[in-house]
Amino acid sequence: MTVHLHEEDLPADVFAAGQSIAVDTETMGLITPRDRLCVVQLSDGGPDEHLVRFAAGSDYAAPNLRALLADPDRLKLFHFARFDLAAISHYLHVTAAPVYCTKIASRLIRTYTDRHGLKELVRELLGQEVSKAQQSSDWGSPVLSDAQKDYAASDVRFLHAMKEELDLRLIREGRMALAQACFDFLPARAELDLAGWPEIDIFAHA
């Protein structure tokens, strides 16, 4: 496995046309308009991961990355897509769709547990371990440590294999159509977050 770090944009033609791409983001915090986007991680399920780092004051032009994320013929895989889609929309000004979210798939099919974090999913579905030690580190630093880069890469490294396992269970239990409907709504859910409805259930009676 090799982790490639790029500054401000992804090189052209890194990924073959039509391939599904695992995507994750690292930000300065959890409030999207306040806490800037620092890193976007990508993987096609192969041995390499690609990180795109944005410096403080970036204009987020990134034409290659934006085209990749906005490609309607390329499935984007996320874990907790709602947050990443909001960050991508706010800073890169594109809607990253179509979408698959392993966390939503897990919640729909792994109803025997309330543990749906990436670490737990990788352990159960794939029998591997993921370290979360760098999760709360300073992603805005002008120099990322090797530990930070490996952590960021690990967030996309397993998503393709996890999707395969989750899909088998969703099909087995007859919940694939419901999952797809949830995935299709995710870009709108992210826009609701950005527009000021982060925790309000607009479908609730009261």
C-alpha cells in the first residue's frame, strides 16, 4: 500500500473512468462553515490511496478533484456520508453523487448492535484493525505526519470491501431498495445541515 499526498488538487487521470471511488474528508472540526476542509482522501479499492491537502486560505479550485466528485457515472463510497457531503458542497461547491454510505447500510442491516463506527465495521466484516489515534489531530498543519497520512488513508482503504459484505446482507434481508432510497436522499440531507436544520427532523409531527 502506498499513500500519495497531493497539494490543492488531484492529478489528472489518477482513476480510470467509471470506477467507484471511496471518499473521506478531514476538517478542522465538526461545524462545517467554521471548520475548514483540510484533506480529501480517495481510493479505488486498489493498493494506493490518494490524499489531497488544502492549505489555509485555499480557493479550493481543484478542477480535477471537483470533476471526479461530481461525475454522475461514478459511485462515491463514504462512511457517514452526511458530514463529508456537506464539507464537499460547502468548500468545493459540487454535489458528490451518486452516493453509498457504509454507516447507513450498517444501521439498516446490523440491527443487533448500536456500534456502527468504521473501526467496528472493519473488525467485524473484514477481520482487520483500524487505529483511530490520529482522529482528533491538527489537520490544518502545513505538514502532515506519517501517522496522520496513514490514518487518513485507512478511512478509505476498506470501504469497497465493506460495501461488498454489506450488500450481501442487505440483499439477504430484503433491504437494498430501502438503503438505496436513503443513499439517494443524502445530498439533500447535507444541504439541510448547511441551511440550518442539522438536528431537526422535518418529517416529525411536532
